[in-house]
Amino acid sequence: MGKYIHLLFCILLISCISNKRVPNSKIATQKFEIRVDSINLYDTLRKRLIPVAFYLPKTKKKIIDQKVVIFSHGYAENRLGANKAYSYLTENLASKGYFVVSIQHELPTDELIPKTGIPQLV
């Protein structure tokens, strides 16, 4: 049993060493101007448009291994534009080099989520 644990530990250690990436310190400390864009995706099942906002760093150079953040704004009682309500966070992430996507969860035409009862049942 001890041999297997030792072997597992060695494999884990080798895996960590071989996958180690040196962070691009220029990107890590650089502050980008940002660009905000949006599109409407069409939900064919429910026949409606779904607003999606994109926040991305404004740069002519490709950001190697750029990370994507899918931002969830939470329940906003069907307020249109809720996916842009936390722009101070999404813009801050984009200014640090992240590609941020924020999707509108609900639309004004949706029924409100009941505030009483057992959530899983109502």
C-alpha cells in the first residue's frame, strides 16, 4: 500500500512540474483599455432573443492563453440589462486581460420566481 501512495505522489509531483507555466509578467501587470460589445442570440426553442454582453481587453496583440470568464449576474427579477449591472466587475476583469461573457438570465416577459414555498417545488 505504501508503494502505491509513493508512486501516486511521484506521478502527481511530475505532473505539476511538467505542467508548470511561467506567467507572462507583462500581461499580469498590464492594465488594458477595454471594449464592450453585445449580441442577441436567438433561442429557437422558446422563440426569443437572449442578450449577451462581452467585455474584452482592447489590444492588437494576441493574449496567449487568455482566460474566459462567464459572469453570472444572479436573479434580477426579470430586469432587462441585468447582465450589464455589474459592469464595474466585468470591466475590471477585462482590463486585466480576461475575456468576459455575461448572459441575461431572464427576460421581462418571463414569470417571476415565487418567493414563498419550497424552491424545488414551486
